[in-house]
Amino acid sequence: MEFSVETMLYFALAIAGAGVAAGLIAGLLGVGGGIVLVPVLFYLFTLMGLDDNVRMHMAVGTSLSTVVATALSSSRAHYAKGAIDVGLLRSWGPALLVGAVIGMLLFSMMKSSYLTLIFGVMTLLVAAYMLFGPNRQDTDSGQLPTGFLRAVYGLFVGGLSSLMGIGGGTLSVPLLTLYRYPMRRAVGTAAAIGLIIAIPGTIGAFIAGIGSPGRPPFSVGYVNVLAFLLLIPITGFMAPVGARIAHSINPRYLRIAFALFLIFNASNMLYTAFSH
């Protein structure tokens, strides 16, 4: 497989544009930039002619690596505004971490088509929640169940998020708001959850892809270093911008627009999964 300079230039420009959108969305809605990056990377790798067996693995691994920087930048901005539940992170973190590790073990064994199917189905469910779920206000107060159920939620969120290449906010924000967490506090806490999931996820992607054939140039394991280097400064810069916007506007209309975006991407991903 050959990659021309022109192809790599288009790839770099597309990655830069995706980074702007992913960083803004990560800070704004707390759903994690990975929900944008994974389908974009998947389509780009498809256009570049990557083998079906590695393109989704590359998209997930590269996305997870960038979530580390996005989550760090976004969580710092939310922490400064007092929007992170530190107590919840301490009690829920171990289960999230274990879930992420289990997810990456499964990631290394799964076919790319299965990963695509999981991403498409879960993205549709998230879109449905954004369209029809309750719109919690900051006057709401709530608490995630403790004990066994909290641990199960942690395994679920951590495991699925690492399989999908996302930071955890996509699943944790709907879950927290379901238990009447204030929306902005859920968003801020979700940004920090992204770090707990993305760090082991990235390490797993590095290891799982070692020696795998058909990967694009500048790749280490299932992480494309070129995309990583382009995305880190862009998403890191835009995430705090999104976080500031989140504290100044009503997110309802943005939720609707983003849900429609998710439906479009999920439909394409499911079509790809079932056509192979």
C-alpha cells in the first residue's frame, strides 16, 4: 500500500478540522471528542485504502490517545469552575479503570466489523437519549447508586468506552443525569472520567497493534502518531473554549443538533458493519 504526499496532506487537513470539532464538543457537551474522531478517522482510513481488518482498530486507538489530552485540558477548565465531583471520582474510579482494561483486552481480540457494529449501536442509543432524554437543570441534585450497582456501572462505562475509542462522557453524562445530577456537574465530572479510561486504553492500543500488517505510515501499534501530533494541540486548545461556552448557554439546541450528527454517523457505521 502506497501513500502519496498529496494523500497525507489531505489527511492532515481533515484531521485538523476534526480536531477543532472534537475539542469543542468535548468541552461543551461532555460527551468526549472521540464520538466525533472515531467516525472521521474511520472514513479517512477507508479513503486511504486501509485493510478492513485494521481501520476501525486504528480509529479507536488513535482516538483514545487524543482523548488523554482533551480530557486533561477540559477537566482542568471544569475543575476551575468547581464542576467536578471529586468524591465520585475517588469511589467510582477503580471500577471505571478495571472496565477500561477489560475493554482493551476484548479490543485486541475483536474483528474490526464487530467494533464498528458496537460503535454504531451505542451511538444511536446516545443520540436517542439526547433527543428524548430529560433535560436536567443545574438546580437538580442527585447521587449515583453506591455499592455493587455503582461498580457495575463503572465496568459498563469503562469497558464500552474503551471499545468505542471514546472518553467516557458519552455514556457517563446520560447516566449521571438519569440520577438527577446537575448537567454542568455531570459534564465536568465526565471530562475527568475520560482520563481514567483513555490512559489504559491508549496503552492497550499501542500493545495490541504491534506487528499488525496494513497500518498507515507513522503508526505505533494501533495509534497513528501523525494524527495524534496534529490533534493534541488543536483539541487541547478547543476543549476549554467549549467548557466556557457550556457555562454560558442553554445546551438544549446543541444537544438536538449533535444528536442528528450522531444518527448520521451511526447509520453509516452500521451500514459498513453489515455490508462486510
